Amino acid sequence: FVPDNSVIIDCGAHDEKDTVALANLFKNGVVHAFEPVPEIFGRLKNRVISFQNIKFYNIALSDKNGSAKFHVSSGESDGSSSLLVPKKHYDFHPDTIFNETINVEYLTLDTWASSQGVEKVDLLWLDMQGCELQML
């Protein structure tokens, strides 16, 4: 159901595995990868920079435009960072730590798409630690 020349949003790109898999699966499409944590974004960028069909952004997507405190995870997982204050996460992953917050920029999907000239999105691949519905 998804065309080969798809426009794909990978929000919460983290370690690039899904980003690269999507780019390889949809070689004639473009994957827009979003990762708001600067250190993780730097690793992502270095790993995918050679892919012609991956574009990457050091921002978060949300239900409005602005900036906010972002809870950065470490310990067992650096892939659990979120705009949301961690609560039930500790029940399942007690060794993940949230000792750091950073300020991140966030945009709505519509604002971002308009600024980039993106007129359609074929696939949303969202791993946003509970913020998926908020972003939609």
C-alpha cells in the first residue's frame, strides 16, 4: 500500500536502524529522520550522511510550535528520552535514568512540512515515548 517513492517520517530516529531499513526498503523515496537529543542526533547524522534518500533534523515533532524541557534518558537506555515526564517507564525499565533535561525545539508536522516544501507524507514511523498521539 506504500509506494516505492514514498515520503516517510521517522520520528524518534535514535540509533538509525529503522531509518536505514526504511531508506533501503524505499530506495526511490525519502526518509525524514527526527532526533531531538543533540548527542544522539550527531551519531545519527554521521551514520546516515552517505544516504542520498535520508534527511535528518535535530528537532522534535509535537502538537504545537515552540520549545520545551526534554527528559533525556541514560543508564540502561538512551532511547527513552521524551517530552513527557517519565512515570510508568520506571515500572518496566528501573535501570533507565532521567537525570538530565535539555531544552528542545519542536514543531507541528504541518509547520515542518510547509517549511520544507513537503506536500504529502505516505508513512509515519513514530517512536516518541508516549507523545505519538499528541503529535498526531
